[in-house]
Amino acid sequence: MSGCFLLLLALLSATAESQIPHLVCLNPVIQTGVFEDKPFSTDWALVQAHVHQRHLDRWIYAHPLINNHCWPAQLNSTSHVMTEQCNYNLSSVWEHFGRSPDPYAYPEFGSCNAKQLTKQGIQHAQALGKILRKQYVDLHQIIPGTCPEDSVGLECDEAQKNQQTTQNEYYGLCNRLPSTSEFPAFGVLDTHMIEKGRPFWSSPSICNNTRHDERGREEEEKREKRKRKKGKEKEEKRKRRKKRKKKREKRKRNSSLS
């Protein structure tokens, strides 16, 4: 890949000061607008950056262990606050997402899909993208201001919250949403399928797969075969040395008799 490569990996959650009343979660980067906590040494030239992060603000997961019951003072997605936060087109540039009932709002449908990104999360993702632009476009200048093709790379988990975080962070960085021609879903979304050209290294237990195990067994068999061959060659050498020794001893005895 030519140019610079900025990898944005959206996985799980962080927020700046919240716009939702009475809810404050602090992320120092978004809160201060400063990405690096320590100035980059002038002795080095930065040529590539990889940004690994968790997704931004989201609605809660379903938790059967607690029967999806809200705890005291927890907002339900039927509240006007969460209705406003979750009311937007859920689809990303890569995938369509429809509405599904919020298990915490049962028996009502609710306004939020489980673990969907909120509007506040979108705002924070765009804010973080602008911070990355200041860091890597303006300060270090490893990404051209127009974000030409191959200057930025995107990978994320396939969940809606992660896709929205990734595309909105890119929007903040490049002043536009990612195009599917430059960033096809196959090359961006980690669906836990291991295929050439598809992101997979963020998948859990990535080394525990059938093909990997088969290759492991094949390599082990090869090692054992080499070990046996080496042992056999060593034993043959030992026998030849022993045979030569016996010949020398026999010649020695014969010469002493004569």
C-alpha cells in the first residue's frame, strides 16, 4: 500500500462530557482535543500511525442474566431523552440496519436498538476524527488534507455501533464519509470469517481454527519426520564408527602377531 496508513479500529466504548442531562463520562482525548499525551520526539520521522480504539457512546446490551431489567435511575429507551438520541438512520455506508425492539423497554418497543450508537456517539466520533486530522494531517503531515486513496485504512467489527463509529470518525478526519469503492465492506468489516483480503486479526481466538490446526499438525509431522531421519543418520554414523574401530583393532592384532 502506498502512502501512509492510519488504521481506525472501532471495538468497544468511550465518551467525552455528555450532552445527555445528568450523565457525564470523560474521555481525556475528546474532552481536551489533544490526541498525544507525550510530544513525539523530533529525533524521529513519523511515517505511519495505527489507531486502535473502542466504539463511542452506545445504548446498552441485552443481559438475560438480569432479565433485561433496568436498575434504579437508569433511563429506559422510551424516555424522550433516549428517543431523541436513537432517532436517526441506523444504516452505515456498508450495511443496512433496521429497527428492533429494545429488551429493556418491554412490553413497549422502545426507541433504541440494543447496543446501537447514539447521536452523542456520532458527535464524539466526528470530534475524535477532527482531533486525528489535527494530529496526522496538520501536525505530522503524514496524511494529505484531501485523504487520497490508500492514505487511510479502515477496519472494524461488524456491529452497528462500530460501523457508525468508524464512518463518522473518518468523516471528522477527511470531511466526507468513506466510499464503498475505496473501502468495500469485504475489506473493512471483520465478520470473524478468515479469508484473504478480509480483516480478521481482531477476531477472538483467531488461532483456534481448523485450517490453522491442520497446518500445525502437518508441521509437527514434518518435525517428527526430520527428527527420526536425523536420529537414523546419527545411528548409522555410530555404527560406521564402531565398524571402523573394529577393523583398526583387528589390523593392530594381526600386525602384533606377525
